[in-house]
Amino acid sequence: MSRRDGHPVEDPSIDAEEAACRLLLHWQAAAAGSQEGAMADLPALPSLAGVIADGPQLEAAREWLVGREAALFLAIDGPFDARAICDGAVVGHDADPDAIRRRLGAACILGARCGTSRHAAMVAGERGADYILFGHEDGAANVEEIVEILRWWRDLFVLPAAVVGIRSIEDARAFRSEGADFLLPARGQASPLIVAIDRMLAA
């Protein structure tokens, strides 16, 4: 695992059979004219495994993570700065993991966004992704469909699975009960939902 500011972070790619379900977050940038990030009011989050940030937001996310045992992931949707200091990256399902690791480092932890495509998830796993992200960041995916995908994935594979786009604590509970390893609230979700999911996972 790479280090951030000299401090080791816990590896969120730990074997799914040994890990409790944990929280992932999208970094929420500060509003226009504000000097503080939108996440500044969040308390300590015991279940937090990592934060995903776009390149321009990486430094702010890194500063927020100081003192928290969580990893920093670079969201890659196209060209990216290979000098980025991060613990891993979240990429499209068709990305080349080897090429990304050559640029970011061999220890880079890679999550592959696969939406609701079972085929994409299998291909991403075969190509070397460390974990799979199911669902859509805006929460558009059908909850029942994601539940079915989780059941299928758990029956056949051991690679950890994250569910993205969560909009309610009820959905978070459902995904956790079906074996999700990580839960990622939809972009723009307010602190109360994030805190509620964290408390559920940490209980």
C-alpha cells in the first residue's frame, strides 16, 4: 500500500470474507465562494474505507483524510496526472489495470465501475481489478436489480463488491444484507445519510 503524508492506510481491498461492510465516499467540493469543503461538517466515520476524488480535488480530499484511517482514490475518466499521490483509483470497466498501475504504482488499488453489467464485472475481474463497483453514481439503478446482481456475484466470485448511488438507509441495509463489501452514497448526499450509514456499519 502506498503512503499518504508518511502515514500508512488500511487496505480496502482486504478479502471480502474477512472484512465487514465499509463506507466509501465521493469527495464533495466546496460551494462557490466557500473556503471549506462540503464534507467539513462530517464527524469521525469509523466505517470509512476510502474517499474517491477527481484530480483537481485530490489535494483537498487528502487534507481532509489526515488522521483518518482511510484510503484516497483518484477517479479516472480520461487522461490523468501520473504524478498524483493516491492509494488507488476508480476506473471504467474497460480500463487497462496494468497500464494504470505502471503509471500510478504497482500497489495501486483499482476499483472498476461496471454499472449493472454482469459481463463487464467479470471482464474487469479477469483483467485485474481489485474490486467491482455496481450501480450508478446518481442512484438511477433499480434496487432490486442490484440486489440480484449481488446475489449472483456472491455465489460465483470472491472479489469484493461495492454498491454506488445509495440514496436511503433502507437501501443501504438491503445491500449490506446481500453481501456488499462497500457502500457508496450517491453524489451530493447530505451529511445525515452519510452519518446514518456509517452508524449502521459501525454498529
